[in-house]
Amino acid sequence: MTDLHPRKMDFGFEDSDVPFNWNPDNPAWSSMSNAVSFLAIGFEKMIVKLIMQAKPRITDPEVAAEAVAFMRQEGHHSTAHRQHVNALIRRYPGLQNTLDAVIGEFDLLTERTSIEYRLAYTADLEATFTPVFKLMLDNEATLFRPGDDRVASLFLWHFVEEVEHRSSALIIYNSIVGNEMYRMRMAASIFAHVMKSIRIACQGFNQHVPLSERKVDSMSMFARHRAKQRVLTAFAPYLTKGPMPRAFDGLPIREQLTALSGAVRSQLPGHNPEHENLPVLADRWFTRYDAGYDCTRWYTAEAPEGQGEPVTSGAN
Ligand SMILES: [Fe+2]
Ligand SMILES: [Fe+2]
């Protein structure tokens, strides 16, 4: 099996208020990453159920061990995101409906689709994570560092563990289904479902979080919505939901294109995530975690006893 270690983390989201706009330098990114938190809860809940159902069909003990470690990591992710989202719900109670709706989308998948389809779903979506999260982690200085350290640390942990288990879902898929063309054929419906779930989250943000706090139209990540809003701005500006910057506007175009082509490549038959270019931050994160750093406060934690290096001077 691949080398992966489930780590349970507590970011202390109960201790004090968690702002919706957790990185005030980039409200579009704050909103988009909050939507990722909502999606993660539903998706990872689905994964845990899926692996429980699929496990009896895994005959190779190595793959079975991979599946258990993978499921544990995803379970921990789901729990931590739930704590993050619960903090947002305390502040904006209407978001409970939004969370229920997103989870409902994934519960429906569990109820109505085959194990093969959900294994393909998991393998397809997880395959995009390494190139996409590399873009985010390589730009930590603007996306994470200026933000609330609890929320930033939650995403850093989650994303580096996604890089760590980048091969797991494909290994499990290949062991049970083993049909690369099926995975590719299902991709369109899978990503339509992903986008539908993110859309539900973003619509909920627009509905339940006042513009004065979210600062942007949370739907602005959808190109079709931006086009529609441009028309509204001209003819009925009172119907618009706020400014429409994009989360990655400040990121180098070349890096964005690399992430996009990596995500497309990840869907092709024969894709092997082991060969992916990895973000430097992932290695650094694991080294620090093993050295005893408090990775729930990536940017503000003190160095552990006997470790001279202050976290803040080289946090990436
Ligand atoms: Fe995860
Ligand atoms: Fe994952």
C-alpha cells in the first residue's frame, strides 16, 4: 500500500467566532474554499459508506489496507470540515439548510447509484486534487497566509493529505472495477454533480450570509452566472448579489493553465498519480508534523521544545 497516515486534528473552531470571509485579502477565495468545506462533508461521508460497502469485494490484502487508511483520512477530513461549517452555522443559522441540501445530494448518490459508479466518482474527483491543490499550495502566501490561521491550517492539512493519498481511490477503483474507459465515460456526469453541489453551497451563501460580510457574489465562480450578472448590472443593478472577482485572479496564468491541464490529464485512462509534480509545501508539512509542530496553527504556532526554527519565518 502507499505510505499514508491518518491524523486526527482539532482546529478549535468552537473556541471563538469563525469569519465567513476568513481571508479578507481575497473574499472570492474565502467563499470558494468555504464551499469546499460544505462539499467535503457530503463527499467524504459518501466515501466512508462506499468503502464499507465495497470492502468485501477487495481480495488483495494490500488494497484492503489502502482502503481502510484512505477511509480513515477521509473520515477525519469530514469531521474537521463539519466543525468548521458548524461554526459558520452558529453565526448564520440559515446555512444549516444549505449543509443539509449538499449532504442530501451525496446521500442520494449513495442510495441511487452503483458501487462501481461511486468508485469512479471518487477516483475521478480525487485524481484532479493533486494538480489543483498544487496550484493552491504553491500560492499559499496569498491564499492562506493572510487568513484566519485555524481555517488556513484546516485546508493546508486537508490538501497535503489529499496529495499523500493521491493514488488510493484509483488503486481501489482498479482493484474492484478495473475499467478505465468506464471511469472516463462517467466523468461528465460526475463533474456535473460536483458543480451542482458547489452551486447549492454558493446559492446558500448568497441567501444566508449578508453581503456586508461575504463581500462578493458567491456565485461569481460560475462563468455562466457572471455573464448573466453582467446583463443584470446593465439593466437591473438592484438584482445583483455583489462584486464578482475571481478567487484565482491574482495567481500566475501559467500555473492556472498547468493545474487545468493536469486536471484534464487526470481523467485519461492509464493516469498514474504517483508521477505527479508535488507541491513543495506537502513535504514540508509532513516534516513539521513529524517533528511535533502544532499544524493546527501553521502560521502562528511556536516551535516545539528543542526545535529552533520559528514557524512564521518559513511557513511555506
Ligand atoms: Fe479528503
Ligand atoms: Fe481524498
